[in-house]
Amino acid sequence: MNAPMERTVEVNGRPCRVWERGEGKPIFWLGSGPMLFRWSAFHDALAEKARLVACSLPGYPGSEGHDILDDHLSWCLAARDLLEAAGFRPGDTLMGSSTAGALAADVAALWPDWVGALVLVAPFGLFEDSDPTRDMFALHPRNAASMISEDPQGYAAQLAAPEGEQPVLWNIGVVRANEAAARFLWPLGNTRLNRRLGRVKARTRVIWGAEDKIIPPSYAQRFADGIGPSASIDRIPGAGHLAELDQPAAVARSVLEFVG
């Protein structure tokens, strides 16, 4: 794998990391915590055909500042500020996954003329009593890998401390990333996005792992219905909640075909 260029931008006066690699049409990605601990096969697959700009939200791996965000609007504004500082321009493509996908959807809803195309990979943000999501923050560490991913060993490797890093300090970073997500999603990930999805104007691709054990795959249709006719769905066989980790080539292909 080829290492990305790494830079830092400021959000609320705190540093947030941005990874960038590739050439061509930009894809700005608000990734979930696990996918930001190390550059992966999915990053490489996108960067081969596009300019991937992977942005770490406050408190996510490589970033600071989640401790000053104490309401949902502040998180939405921080996501917008992070993207803008990373170079996002009106009409660009925004992708958001899992926990960060909830904020990506809100950015597209709150600033509908800003986002040209939207890709959502198993985002949080909705909750249906008759078809509930799992409380991801209550998962026992021994069960988390098999619940979140169809490739538990790959998931564990994605989160493992690199050579030269102190495992204790690295694990503190893992806990802090979970804390950051919990600050706007705890306990069940319902940010009441259903009230705002209809504001999204961007053409949208909703991607979902067919074996998702955290958010039922039926939520793909709920997102598409909420956004309207501009939304399409792609279900990925053999993928769990972290579809881009379980099936990186298939998810990257779906994103790149959609972005064009």
C-alpha cells in the first residue's frame, strides 16, 4: 500500500488530520473510527481512480477537539468546517460511513446546494422501533469484531497498534474515538435525520453490507425513501457493517461507478 500525504487543519482551534492520495475527481470521506486508524485496501482502491481526501472528525483517530462539542448542531458545524478546511468546494462529492455517515447526511441536508453527490455507507441517524438498530456502544470488546465485521481478524488488524506504538496509548485512542462517536449518537444512533433527509438535493448512492448486524440492511431503503428519487441503493454481499473493510473492492467499485 502507498502511504497518503498527511496534513492537519483546524476545527474550533483544534487539529484534525486529513489524509490525501490520488488524482482526478475528489471524494471527501468522513470515515468511521476503525477505518481511520490505518490506510487500508479500500483507501488504495479509491485513490487509484480518484483523489481521496479522508477527513478525521474531532476526536476520531488523528484528531482532537471532541470535548468541546456538546450538541448535535455543533457536531454538524464541525463536520462542515472540517470539510471546508480540507478543500471541499460546492459541487464536490461527499462520502460518509457508519457513525460519520450520520453527519455526512446532515451536512447534505443542512447545506443542500453545497454537496454535488453523496455516498452513504451504512450510516447511523435513523431508528425504527419495529426494526431496531443494535447499541454499538454496549458491545463487549470480545464480541465487537464479529458483530461489526464479517472479517473479525481483519477488523482486529485494522485496530491493532502499529509496530513502534505503545499499545496502552494506542488503545486509549481507540476508546476516545468511540467516545467521540457516542457524543452525538449515544445510545441508539437516532439523530432524527428522518426530519431532514428530504432536504438533500444531491444525487445519492446508499451502500449497505448485506450481513450488517449493527444496522439492519432494511435501513438502506429507509434512507433512499427519505431522500427521494435521486437516491439509489447498492447492497454488498458478504459484507457486514464495515462494508468497506469486508469487501473493499466491491464498495470502491460501487463508489467510483456512481461518482463517474
